[in-house]
Amino acid sequence: MGLIAPLILASITFLSPQQGTQAVGPLALEITTDAKSVDRVEFFVDGAIAGVARKAPWRIAHDFGTSLDPHVVSAVVWSDHYKTSEKAEVRTAAIAASESMNVDLVEVPLRARSSRTLKASDLRLEENGMRQSIREVRPERDAATFVFVVDRSLSMGDGKLEAALKAVNEAVTMLRPDDTAQIILFNHNVLPPRALPVRAMPEPSGGTSLRDAVASIQRGHRTYAIVITDGGDRNSELSEDEALRRVSTTNNVIDALILGSSHADFLDRAAKNTGGSVVSTSRDGLRRALRELIADINSRYTIVYQSNATARGWRRIEIKGVKVLQARKGYFAE
């Protein structure tokens, strides 16, 4: 009498939602499985069928609405010409009535290397390690506000300030008709934003309040802040951490052009957090560097997703699936 081979069950792992997490609003239901010859995957929420995935990735979209209740989410994997089925389930957590429930739309500026226009299915986005459902990938940016933050301290003499302001006046012509632009000049004092172009050239004078100037930018819709400076910070009242907290919102991107090699650590961190860049240039190369930066901004993608997190504080963003050249690293939720 021959031996009967043991039955080996396929494994099923939920990627989204995960056990014990809260489910609210639009969310992907997704599993991975090592089952062979999968025919389809059926997803159920609280016993009712929510949808069917017929090819990998085994994922569907489901809207949990604003219910505070827990849910049972299950997946049935059919394989081997529907002869075999395996089931897995997770239970999501209830949201207490006393909890604040924030369902935030988050915009993530992205630069990625791809041979074709990116789609949502090409990307995997995680927030604090949890998979998020991407609503949209925009190949062209929306209307934006450009804020040029220009150092006018004494060290910006020898023609550097004049070159910076001329470069800004010229670069404004590259913006789109529905963009808005303004300039913030700073030394040890930070002047209020004013319209462009700059017509009266100020004289370089005073110290440097770099962090205060960058943090003074008003929060609003998509904003690109382009800092032009030649050095560090000697006079700001804000600490580096507090200034970073203020600029690391969901809608601000910080880029910087440094005249010389004196990078301020604050600018490096601010650019990294918000998906911007820091470039060293010279007085004579500033015009070209600024034009290249704006041309680059005009060709970026914007990813839109709905965060299902409720906790305040720093939310880390990771994007996978393509070669990401630059992207927002996270944001503060308040």
C-alpha cells in the first residue's frame, strides 16, 4: 500500500488591511498567496462579498465609509481550476467615539525614472509601514504657489544679490498662467511676502535668519519654496527642529540653491523631508540653475492618496515599485 502525500495548504497573507488596524474610508483590500494556478480571489467584508480579483496583484478597492465599527475582512483563494479553495481573515479595530477620526487627502510630489507614464498600479505607497490606497497619479502638477526666499544679508554682496533677483524675475516667466508667485527677502529680519517682479534692487546688509524666513511661508495649497542663499544661519529665533516641523506639511516643497559650498544642515533636512533638492551653484551659474529647477518642477508627478491614520505626529512615507529619484519622506499631522 503506497503512502499518501500530506496535504500542503497554501498560505494567504493580508497586506491591507492588517489585523487590529482601523479601517475607514476608501482602502485597498489586498493579499498575497503562494497558491499555484490561482483562478480568482474573492473578498468579503462582514460576510458580504466586496469584490473579486482575477489576476495578480490580488487587490480590490473598498470604501468602509465613516463607520466606527470593527469589521471582519476575509479572502477566499480559488485555484486548480476551482477545485481548491483556501480562506484567510483579519479583524479590524473599532474606532472609539472619543477618538478624533481624520481621513486626510495627502499629496506627495515625486520624481521617478520610468520608461512610460506612471499609473497608480505601478506604485506601492506605505505610511508608517501600512499600505495606503493611491487615488491618483498626476503626470502634470496642479496650479501652485511659488515663493522665492532670497537672502539679502551682507554676505550676498559682490553682485550675488543682484544676480539672484534678476534670475528670479526671469524665472517667473516659466511659470504657468494659473500659478502665483511672491518673494520673501530676509537678512536678520524677515520681510513680508511681496509680488514679483522685483523692480527696486535692495542693498545687501545685516545678518541671516534663514530658518525664520523659510518657516514664515504661509500654509495653503501646493507651494514650492525656492531658497537662494550663500550660507548658514546666525540670527533665527526658531530652532532647527521647530522650523522643520513648520515646513514639513503635506503641501510645501523646499528647494534650495546655494551660492558656494556652505550648505546649511537645515536646508538639507527640509528638502529631504518635503521632496525637494539642494543644489550648489555660483553667482554666474545661478540663472541656469534656477531655470533647470523650475523646468524639473514642471515635469514632476503628484501622487494623491487618502491616509487612514488617526495618530498625530510624524507620518513616514515610503514609495516602491519604480526607481524613485526624489519624493516626500513624510509629513506632520496635527
